[in-house]
Amino acid sequence: VTVNKPAKPLLQALVGERCGRAPWWLMRQAGRYLPEYRRVRAQARDFIELCLSPALATEISLQPVRRFEMDAAIVFSDILLVPHALGQKLEFREGEGPLLEAIEEGADIDRLTQHGALARLDPVFETVRRLAAALAPEVALIGFAGAPWTVAAYMIEGRGSRDFFRAKAFAYRDPVAFAALIDMLVAATIDFLAAQVEAGAEVVQLFDSWAGVLSEECFERWVIAPTQRIVASLSRRCPGVPVIGFPRGAGAHYERYVTATRVTAIGLDTTVSVGYARNRLQPLATVQGNLDPALLLVGGDVLARAVGGLRRALGGGRYIFNLGHGVLLDTPPENVALLARLLRQPIEVT
Amino acid sequence: VTVNKPAKPLLQALVGERCGRAPWWLMRQAGRYLPEYRRVRAQARDFIELCLSPALATEISLQPVRRFEMDAAIVFSDILLVPHALGQKLEFREGEGPLLEAIEEGADIDRLTQHGALARLDPVFETVRRLAAALAPEVALIGFAGAPWTVAAYMIEGRGSRDFFRAKAFAYRDPVAFAALIDMLVAATIDFLAAQVEAGAEVVQLFDSWAGVLSEECFERWVIAPTQRIVASLSRRCPGVPVIGFPRGAGAHYERYVTATRVTAIGLDTTVSVGYARNRLQPLATVQGNLDPALLLVGGDVLARAVGGLRRALGGGRYIFNLGHGVLLDTPPENVALLARLLRQPIEVT
């Protein structure tokens, strides 16, 4: 017996079916810009506890969808939970971002262990299960992970950075140890994403937020190759599950990334030209993006014009509307409500 | 009577003459990685006083050339001296980077004044004159300024940032006031660069360090258009003076930047592919770059291999060797000495 499942616009866009408008979600759609998030946040001792509490993380993931009716929920979690599960000491200090006990040499990598790592992430999978049960039938559920380069860069730097020079220098100085770290992260990421899919995620996104600091050679080795392995392995373990790659800052390397990694969809950062996206990327994959988050902060007519322009340029092909980066902390929720109204209107394609 | 001036390899590369090897200099070649810099730095009360002391700034500019025999000296100065001269309060706190009294609204821009601004920068021109007199005849002298977008971004943000969202939001919210700020910076930058050329600078570089955070539309408006105006005006006021544009992070927009602005040379950040540089940019302009500063930090064989690869790929055309970003603070001076030895060897072009 085949059951007719209701169509989910986001999944339709990923397989190239038309649904008459661009489906949408926003990176960091759940978070501090929402007052209801801040109330839930206050119930957990720290950010890690928040991510690993299925009740709180489920509620937070649902908040923006309830308010704005996006076409997808994304599980509330953090890309650094993988190193945490591998045994690296992690904390989030209020207002400071993440702090990890930085990897300084190969021996620090040897101390990490995949043994039991997946079990330590069980609360994330429980959140995914609860979300899958709670979401309306037309809303898709997105799982995610950090891509190996970006996660490794944080693990070596120990914190955020503008250029991740310490991580790059480590990779140049000791490529064997760095490759061992990347290999461990490839394996852990595949397990982590596959487990989210088994728990109910219908699509996964790989965040390579710091892909844009690498030379071409390092981009091939530390972005393209690991992503290829993850996509290939997921296509065997979870056949048909779409993968959205987001190599933020990849610039002129975007086309190579799409061709080589065989992702289903490509997340465009704010700098990507819509002409390039339409002519070079959209024939290869569904494109997702790339409204400047600063426009969502400003709102009003400026936002409306930019949204119209993006939808006219890309809405004729495989397209998911999103930002080029996460929602900014100071974004007024009413601007997101305006965006939701704009996106409900039918697209006029140029 | 025409006097036969000795050929300067850097200037030869800018006009497309061959000199048998790639001339070189390094962004931030004068600075904290050199112990002799730190000794001179201690003689000034603060960083602004250091930049505005011709005796100290001349000495600092000469230090790396004396040690490593680069093909050019660049005047020791800072891109934020222009807002300082326009009347914006600026300070540099040790270890914190620049702090400006941030522009919050149009009225803050109205309070800035070009009246007397150039005179407040006289010490920079005196440094240029002293350098022109002191340099060996084969060493070129580079003047510079920040490009209007990057300087405006600091003026609004008040400090460094990863994404300059506050500056972008200002430009979206009040494009008229932002355009007035850009116009003022275009005029001030032309005056500042022309005065450096009149004092003896033989080539100027425009640092657009934060060009890489802009959407395509903003890139056209706030990077391309102001740079076009500066290049066009300089070509009238200082005919024949080469301009090196450095739109760091411009990614897929590099080719458009070169074509539209008509810069003589284009600075490549670390992420630019050498194939793209050779095939798309080098036919249009002299290319400069783009060794990863992390490689100079690491040194040894890894550095030697990368330098060899870059020189073989780009050395067959118009090329100036440089980094893709400034010298890192922890760079061992002996690695720069190794680089100097490598660059003295003749190029084998592939």
C-alpha cells in the first residue's frame, strides 16, 4: 500500500519540482532575536545543556515556524557538538562565543575518540524525533553538521577567528596529523548526519562557514575532498536524502564545489552574484540564498525590493529562499513577518 | 638632457617590461614581527604619533628593505589616518586595534570636514619625501590609502568587525548619507594619494580590505564606482602613476573589478586561484600576490614549494610577488629571509 504523503515545498524544490513559489527558511531562524527564545534559553544552565535538552531544543526549533510559517524547521543544535562528543572540552561563555581547549599538536588529536561519540549526541536525535512528530505535514525537517574544515579550524583555533591562520598554519606544518583530524571528522559527520536522517530529518545541510579563508589547493584538499566523501557515503547510507552544501566565502570556487561534491543544493553567501548563480550554478543544483542579513535588519521597502529582485532572478529555476548568512541578533521579528508576507506572494520571473 | 634613470623592477612589472625575475614586496612588511620595529615603536606615545613622526615612520619603512632587500618600500602609515584628518576621533589601544568614535547618523557625517584635512597629513608626505631621498635607485616607493568602502565601514562600525553588518545596514537604511560619506572619502583619497605622489611615491595601492562582505549590488556601488573615480582622477592629476587595487575577498567579482576600475595592477588575496589569475586577470593587468601568510609563518620546504608553484604559474606574465594578506605578527624574520633567497633565483615558467 502506498500512502500519498502531502507535498513539502522545500523537498519539491530540492528535486526540481515546481510549487508556484520559492519555499524558504532562514539560517539561524531560531535564536536570540526572538523573545520566546530568550525565555526558553533562561531555563538551561548553559548553551550546551540547551542543545542537549530535547524538550527545550524542540520548543526552540518550533518557535520560528509557529510564528512565521517557514517551509522548514532546522533542529536547534551547534556545529561544535561533534568535537564535544569526540571528547574536546567545550564551553560557551555568555557574549563571547565558543571556547574549546585548543588542539596544539598531533598528540591532542590522538586523545580524541569516536568511541561512544554518537551516543553522547543521542539527545539531538531525540529532538529530531520529537520535531518529526510535531511538524505540520507540509513542513520539512532539516538536520545539519559543520563541515570538517570549519569544525577542525575551530578545534585548532580554540575559538572564532577572522582568518583562522593558526588552523591553516597547523595544516601546512603537519598535514599528516591534520588529515587524521579531518578523517575523524568525516567519519563522525557521516554518522551524525545519518543518525539525524534515521531519526526523521528529511534533508541535511553541511555548514562550511570558513571555507572562504583557504587557498585553492587547501580548498581542494580540506573542503572539496571531505565533502565529496560525506556526500557519497550519505547517498549510500540514506539513499535519496538531499544534501545542501554551504561553503561560505567560496567565491570563484562555487562552481567547482558543486560539480565536484555532487551536493543536491548549494547555499549562496551574500556576495554571490545572482547572474552567476542563475547561469552557472542553478543548472547544476538547487540554489539557496542569498539575501544580505543586513537587509532583514533594516526591513521596509529596501527589504521588499531586494526580495523581489532575488525571487525574479532565481525563482524561475530550482530555488530555496534564504539569507546569505544567519539572522542577526538585533533583527526585529516584525521584519521577518514582513519577509514571510512577501514570500507568500506569487513569483514574477524575469 | 634626458638622464638614464636606473630601472626599478617593480615599476617594470607594472608597465609589463620583463626583468628576469618577479619583483616583490610584502603587505605589512614593516611591523611588529621585526624586533627593530618594536624598538622604534617604543619611542612614540601611541600608534598615531608613530605614523605622524617622519623620523620614526621613515626608519620603520626602511627596516624591512634594509634587512631583506625587497623591490619596494611602502610608506609606514595607516588607512584610518584619513578619517582622523577629517576630524573623526581615533585611537589605537594596545592589542585591541583601532577605535573610532562611530558614525551613527547622517549628522555625524556632516560634522566631518575636508577643510585642513590634507595639512593634518603633512607628516606623511614628509615621510614620503625622506624615503624617496633615502632609497637605493632600484627600489620603488609605494604610497597607499584605504579605499572608500573599507574606510567608511570602519568609520561606521567604530572598530574592526568580521562582517561589518552595522556599516552595511547604515548604507541600506540611509543610502543618501552613506553616499555623502563615500563622496567625501573619494575626494580625500584622491588628494591624499596625489600628495603622496607629489612627495615622491611612484605607485599607489588602494586597500579595500573589506570588499568581500558586500552583495553584488553594493560591490558595484560602494567598491567599483568609487574606485573608478579615484583611478580616473589620479590618471589626470598624476599621469602615468600606476594604481594597484586590492579588493580583498572579491571572489568571482575580481575580473569585473579589474575591467571596470582600470587599475594598473590587481592584488590577489590568498583564495584566488592561480589558474583564474593567469587566464582571466593577467591579460588585463599586472597581478600581485597571493601567497598565504600562514605559509610564511610556517617556513621551510612547505614555503619553498608554494613559492616555486606561484612563480612558475604567474611568472611568465606581468607579476609582482606578494602575500595574499599582511605579514602575520608571529612570523619569524628568518622565514622572510628564506623567501628573499628563493625570490632571487631565476623563474622556471610552466
